[in-house]
Amino acid sequence: MATPDQLKTNTPLLRVTGLKRYFDVSEPLLNRLLEGKSRLILKAVIGIDFKINRGQTFALVGESGCGKSTVAYLVVGLYQPTAGKIEFDGIDVASLTSRAQIALLRRRMAMIFQDPYASLNPRWRVDAIVGEPIRAFGLLKGTQAISRRIGELLTQVGLSPADREKYPHEFSGGQRQRISIARALASEPDFIVCDEPTSALDVSVQAQILNLMKNLQKKFDLSYLFISHDLAVVRHMADRVGVMYLGRLCEVAPVDAIFDSPLHPYTRLLLDTIPDVEMTGRATQPVAGEIPNPIDPPSGCAFHPRCPKTTDKCRREGPELTTLDSGVQVACHAISAFSEK
């Protein structure tokens, strides 16, 4: 029989089941009544499932507007789900009612936002920004202890303890993101949601931030939900990858399987957008067409208007995410039919 410690080790740190988030984007009621219009519902996330094990990085990738950032906001509680379940360390987040339980959960989660210029309060010194989680969660008492901890955090992310006296505008974009990472580490979290943390940075700075995040992950055994549209970054960071299209997961697999043997047509086309820097001469077929309107999506498989392998079944029926013998999950009628043979 497994011990409690073994059961805890085998339990995913984060498990998302049937997660949905819909937004009402209708005009005001009076306008709708006068103009005879109906309500408009934007289905940003449509019933997705995934899990993240301790110490691992799960990346969500896809074109802009696919719903990946909405998933990030749902996981950290900035949005409430329309339906579905989010479990953290085996506990249903929705079942927490007391302030103490919710505060403990919030302490164990942190988020690094996309834009380091917008995510830091320009009126606060770095000392206040990084120290805010320490004070909010009561992790340390006394000015000296908190000040010492802020200095340690700044050193861990490659800044100087003396930088605590400065304001955000005195730093470069990469340095600001280091401050954001220090703030995320201040609450001593187990899990960090990274919403395109390097997309607003110069390419030369991106590698430094990504390597810093990898090193911190190893040092503190952190788990990441990594949101990105940059496949080169995902390959460097992720253990497993979920490919999203119009609110749904179309493929979930280990990172090597995604890049070496992609199954879903959308994944293959997405990979063709990566420049052939080694000049191998491989044939590419960039993703054609535009993302459909999520308020009025296509019938059947949402990708069928852009898919080179569309059939009548694709136009009629939406595919379910199916687990293959290899463990890879894919939502595609052609792949499912092949696996059943």
C-alpha cells in the first residue's frame, strides 16, 4: 500500500478538468430590445483537461485569441470558470471557503505577467513591490527581516540589493521582468503561471530570463504553467505541451513528440512557422487563413476551414480529445480513425 507521501508525490500539483469560460459580449439589454438582437456569447475556453506534475513545466501554445491566457487567469483565480474543476494539490479550489484556506492557496501560486512595463506599480519602489507578498501573507515579521529577504530575492534574480531603492522606470525591460520574478518568488510558491513572460523583451534578453527561470525551477522545485506563442521558447522550457485552437486542446504530448512527430494538422502547420535557421531546405506550409470568429465558430471541427485534410465528417462533427497508445492526446478524426485500425 502506498504511503501518504507516495500518494502526494503521485498526485499532480495541478489538475484541470472540463474547464470552460464564456464571456457575455452582448450589447446592453435596451439596445438589444430596440434593435431585435440576441445575446452574444464568446466561448473563450471550451472544456479542456490537463495536469501538471511537481517540478514540471506544461506549456500552452497557439495563435493569439486561442484562449491560452484566459486559462492562465482562470488557474490563478483572476477569472471564475463557467464550468469545470481546478484542483491544486488534490484540493478542489472551488471548495475552499475560509479566508485562511484561500490565503494559503494564493500563497502557493504566483504569476509572471507578459508586460513588465505594465505589471509593476510605477509609484512604488522595488522594495515595496517585492516585499508586498511577504507582508500580505505575513511570512516574516520585522523591518530588518523583511529587508534582508528582499535583498536575497533580488540577488537570486541577478539584481543588486541596492536596487530596492529604485523605481521601475529606472530599469530596462529585462531588469523589470527580473523584479517581477522576484515578486513571484517572494511568497515562496510551489507553482507559477507564466503568461508570455518574454514576449515583450528583446531577443538578446529573452534567453537570459528563460535561463534564469529554468535555474530557479531546479533550485526551488517549481512547477510552471507556461503560456506562449513562440515555439522555440516552448521547446527550451517545457516538459509537456498542449496545443490550443479556438478554446480547445487539439494535441497534448511530451515536448519532443510535439516537435519531432506532431500528429494534429494544426500542430504541423504551426511548426512550419518556425524559421529554418539551419537551412535544411525542408518544405514548409505556414498556417493559411484566419482564426474564425469565436462568437460564431465553424460547425464540426473548428479548424476545418484551414485544414488541408478536411473531410465531410470534419465539417459535421467536432472531434474529441483521444488518448493514443503512445500516451499522446489528439483531437482529429483522421488520426482517431487511423489509431482504431
